[in-house]
Amino acid sequence: MSKHPTTWNNQMIKRMNKEMVLNQVMESAPLSRADIVQQLGLNKGTVSSLVNELIEEDLIHESGTGESSGGRRPVMLLFNEHAGYAIGIDIGVNYILGVVTNLAGGIVHEKLKKTRDLSVHQLTSLVSATIRYLMEQVPPSKYGVIGIGIGVPGIVDTAGKVLIAPNLKWQDVDLKRILEKEFQCPIFIENEANAGAYGEKRFGAGRNSHSMIYVSIGIGIGSGVILNDELYRGSNGYSGENGHTTIIVDGKECTCGSRGCWEAYSSEFALLQSAEQHEHLAGASLEDLITLADAGNPAALELFQTLGTYIGIGIANLIKTYNPEQVIIGNRIRQAEHLIRNPVMEAVHSSSLPFQRAGLQINFSELSTYSAAAGVSAFAIEGFLKFSQRPLAGPGFPV
Amino acid sequence: MSKHPTTWNNQMIKRMNKEMVLNQVMESAPLSRADIVQQLGLNKGTVSSLVNELIEEDLIHESGTGESSGGRRPVMLLFNEHAGYAIGIDIGVNYILGVVTNLAGGIVHEKLKKTRDLSVHQLTSLVSATIRYLMEQVPPSKYGVIGIGIGVPGIVDTAGKVLIAPNLKWQDVDLKRILEKEFQCPIFIENEANAGAYGEKRFGAGRNSHSMIYVSIGIGIGSGVILNDELYRGSNGYSGENGHTTIIVDGKECTCGSRGCWEAYSSEFALLQSAEQHEHLAGASLEDLITLADAGNPAALELFQTLGTYIGIGIANLIKTYNPEQVIIGNRIRQAEHLIRNPVMEAVHSSSLPFQRAGLQINFSELSTYSAAAGVSAFAIEGFLKFSQRPLAGPGFPV
DNA sequence: AAAACTTTGTTTATTAAATGGACAAACTAA
DNA sequence: TTAGTTTGTCCATTTAATAAACAAAGTTTT
């Protein structure tokens, strides 16, 4: 554990430039060495040598020649997304979703298991079992499983410890340590909303945004924040406690003990609570209510209208706070997109000024149920590909 | 205007390392070359040569020997804060405050001028005149005036254009271009809350925080956000529109046209509006109300109690959103610190959970009326000292 | 007081990496 | 067929960090 800040030397330069070349290939493939020279402004010789090293490491490969633009035909380069695989696990309140992805985030295997009221021990055992199962499904490759990411519906500290996960009834569970004992590869633990945000940013609706808020609306509300292309976690990892900001002083009681929280009006829980007020809607699930509303039930339609309005008010607050390029609505509520889209948009419009929403996009999640699993997988991939964090010439790792 | 991203080479390394050495001297002076080696982890020879270059550039200087720790006595280094000077201008709603600061942010001259209902032309002329006056007061130095920063109570885009400043009745004023015509040094235009945030971060109560929210409460509310030691401006520079987040759906009407905004309950304007309800308080200014409350007037005391509570509720919302290390309350309301401190704290406590405010500090501005002026001055200084942005060996500029 | 050790700082040879230019290869256009 | 163009590699040059030797100026031990 060095206490020095990072200083700069030739090795650092090379790592950085190599990383930039690799990113360029991942983003713009197929492209030639000459294209990279033009796009990055690096010297021809430098690009040539870095590309050849990356080819040696099997991270990119040549794939025939491209079209001539009046001279020698270029050799096109592709990212080798099969050089290794990552495992992503999304621990939900009543399910575990596991995926195997290639280095481009493409899902090559998945495993869904419903759960119900499990103890910490039972649930972590099930997570382990899921990982073991998925490991067997991973195709043979140069680097094998390069990392495992876990998404948890709770607060996670920087050491990978789950401080509190109310809906799982977890407290102080050192998930990272538990899994590192069993599996010999890097483990990444993240909050579910942060994971979803990162998944959408890398592979989903947020691909083109530099700043984006992912609002995860399920039983509760959490949010993941991407600023300057990076996940912002807050000083203690507690950013995204947005669901508990006050939108009505002295308003409705919230599960957190406070009053008037956004979540108390805009979550699935809030919806079901309102449904209880109508005798013929009492006991209905989110899915039931969607079916009813689709069939034209006026009370159900009204519930979604109200829900959408409150969601929109909260989103307007987020916009005025972060001024993001994009807001993405995800998690379970996504199923009701067609019912809430309009009220959300209307509420955002009526509670913000034109300049405050200039250039803003509001979208629903593209990866649907895979946002979080794909997101944690992306963390593992990034940890592997980020040269600056990878051991220099460690066993099985490219230099 | 290069379209390439920044790649890395030896020149870049040197700039970065030199900048780190300079920062170390600024933060920890007096210190020796050996101390820098220890703190940064750079090689002795590297530090020696970089330090000597910085001495040649007059940015640091030697100052005798320090205490021996069992061997040769070290040569102590100091930052030469008199190598150049910056000018900072805070354009308020009814004043212009100008300061001359040295490179360490120390104020060496100031000029305050009250204004009243001026046209764009009159006000910009007055700003120019203030700058010309301050330029004459700048002591002789190697680099002279290295930049001018201007703080404006409105929205500023990245090109230095004031898009809208409601209280000045400004719209689309290209302040940067206007001033660049007259003054031949770098000009920095910033929003007033952003400037205040940066001022407190560099020289005031926020010196030790990596993430901090500066809440500027005057006639309205604006906020400046520091994340990872840097100012976060949002995708269009509109972050900090926080004053207009909804805290009571369908609540009191706000000047922005919307309803229930935080600002409608927590600003100086809100306070004066409430005072109008009491016949013997009507027409009182903020200063009058403070005097009355200090004299024990129960109605005035109650007004501040209510104001503080609403301020605290809004701050709790900020905390749950950004999870900062610190919140600093600044601008005119600072005068009422002794009256609102307790209600603010109580409201923050009662509307947040212990873990959400873990490690959080809430303070009032330390630089009082100078926050914004010192902040914009700091922008100018940083622009000068940041080697990566300075022209390589430009006229009068160190390499 | 002399010798041995320590800390500070400079100088020099070495090494790593980007750069610029020469060159070869492969193609187009005239 | 010839001249020009684009792509990619190779090599000499340059820059900057590093390691190690060295010098300077102190302290501690004998």
C-alpha cells in the first residue's frame, strides 16, 4: 500500500497510450492503424508498436484488408471479445440473476433463480453455487474468467462490504472477503443502482452520454450517477440515496421513518399502497395493475397517472441538481413504461424551465432486467482492461 | 483547436510532475527537496531538476536551512506568492467587489462600489473601470497580472457568455469577449455560487474537503458543487439550480413560475416575504430583522427559526443526493448564522438517517463577503499555474 | 578530536518511450 | 507503364525518469 500519489514516468505513458489505443479499437472497430493515428494524434510508429503488442496479448486481432482510399489497402483491426469472460451476479430481493459475458459485455450464458426470505448464509451459499455453475459454462479462452461482479440492493463501502441492505435484512456482510476465499479472481461488489447505471452507460441507453442518472424504481428508489463518464459514488458511497429526498415537507410517512420522501410517492411500494385504497384493486401486484390498466380500468389508469406525475417531479429535481445529459428510468417500473411515460414527461416539463432541460433526454432502460448484472460484469471487465490497475506482467495477465 | 484527445509523451510527463512538485510546495511549505522526494515518491534527481527549474521561473525560492535530522541540513523551499497577481471581480445585484490577490490567494487590495439598477452597458463599463483601477494598484512583479476572474449571479456557458442573470436583467451578454478586447490576459467568467464554492475550497472552510457543496443563500439560492476536488458544472453549466428543486408539491409560488421550490421557503426573499405578514415587521431588511431578533423580538426570532428549518430540509436533500464531506452555507444569510445554526442542524438531523450524514460537516462560509471574488481569482491563478494548459514557453510565461 | 555514519543534494550513465523521417509495400489514376 | 498515395515498419534521435556514484554538510560514537 503506497502512500505516494501517482507520479509520471515512461511506463505510465505507455500504459495510458496503450489503453487509449485499445479503447479506440473497442469503440470504433473495424479500423486500421492509420485510423488510430488520425483519431488519437499519436505517432505512426507508436501506434504500430502498441497495436502489435495488443495483438500479441490476444486483445485485438487483424481481420483482412479494408477499402483503399487511393493507396495501399489498410489492415482492419477488431477487438477480440472472446479473450476472456466476466461473471455478473444481480442479487435481487427475491431472485438471483447470473450472467456470463464476453469482454464486450455480450451475454453468452445466464441463470435465473427465484429466492424467498433467505438467511445471509443461505443466500451467499446460493450466490457461490451460481458462480460455480456459471464458471463451468464459460467457453475456453486465453484469460478465462477475468473477474466477478456482484450487484446488491444496499449500501456497499469501498472495501466491498455490504453495510446495510434493508430488503435482504443484511447488515455488515463482508461479501467481498467471503467470495475471495472461494474464487481466485478479482471480485467487485456494487450497489444495484450503481451497477444498473454503469450497465446502461456501457451497453444500453446511456452509451452516448457523458453524464447520466439511472433511476432504479422498484420496491424502493435508488439512483446511480455517471458524471464525466465515471460512476460517482459520493464520499462514503452513499450517493443515490435520492429516493429519500423530501418532496413534500410533513408529507406521507416513509419506510425510512421520515416524511414526504420521493420514494413514498413514486415507488412500486407507493403504487401498491394506493391500490389498497380501492377495494377492487386491493392485493393486486404491479403486473396485475398493469394488466388492469391496459384493459382500461379507470382506477388503475389513475394510479399510474399519479405515480408518473410524482416520478416526474423527482426527476425534475434531479435535473436541476445534476444537469445531466440523460435520465434513464429502470428496474421493475420499466414494465409500465407505456402507462407512465406521458405523465412523467408532463410533470418534468411543468416543473422545470426550458433552459434547465436543454439538451436533456429521458429514456427507459434498454437492458431491461439485465442492467445490473451487465453493469457489474462491466466493472470486472474494466478492472481487467485498465492497464493502470493491472499488475505489470502478472501470471496470465498481459503486460 | 485540436480534435484529438490528449495522448501522453515525455513533455506531458514533465508538466505533470512539475505541477505536482509545485503543488506540494504550495501545500506543505516550508519543505526541502528531500521532503518532496519522500512525499511524492519521485527520484531525487528528478525532484532536484524540477525544483531548480521552478526556482528559475521564480515560482518558488530557497529560504535558508532547516533543522538537521541527523545529517546535512536541508535547504527549505517556499512558494513565491508574489511572482504575479490575479484580479477577481464579484458582480453582485447591487454592488461590484474587486480584489487583487497574490498567487496564494491573499488579498492585497480591494475596491467596493455600490450600484443600483444599471444597464448592461453601464455595468460592464463600471467593471472595466474597476479592473483598470485595480491594475494600477498591482505591485511590480515578474509576471504581472496573470488573469482576471469575474463572478456573475447567473448562468454562464463554457465560452464565458452570460446566458441569463435575472437579477441583473442580463441575457446573452458575451462578457468574456467584451473584456478580452480591452485586457490582454486570460479572462475567466463563472457563476457566483461556483466561484464562492471554489473560493471556500481553496482558501476557506472547505480547504480539507474533497467533496463539498457551497450553498449561496441571498435573495435567491444557488449552489456550487465540488466533487473529487474539482468544480462540477453539469453538462451545460446549469448544475446548482438547486434552489428550484421542489420541496413541497403544489406549495408556495416561486419567482421562477413553479411552485414549492426550496428557494421560495429558504431565501432572503422568502424571509422578507414572511416579514410582510407581521405588521410591525413589514418593510424590514435582513439586517433589520437580525437586529430585532438579537433584541429578543419573538416574531423575528420565529421567522429565523422557520427559515433555518427549511434551509436544513433542503440541505438534507443535498446530502442524500451528493453524499459530500461538507456543506458550507454562504452569501448574505451568513450574517444570521447565530440565529439559524441550531434550526438548520436540527432539521438536517430529523430529516436524515445517521449513516446518511456520517462524517459530514456543516459550516458557514469563512471568507464572508470575499468567497466569490477570491474564488474567481483562484480560477485565474489555477489557469496560470496549471502547466498543462499554459502555452509552452509563451512570452513572459515559464516553460 | 578523529572516525564513522547520516542526510541532503548534484551529477552522470542508463533505460524507456515517443517522435520524425526514411523506406518498403500495395494500391489508384493517368 | 509511370507517377502519385496510402499504409505500415524500422531506425536514429530526443526527452525525461531512474539508479548509482559522489560531494557536501551535518551528527554520533569512540
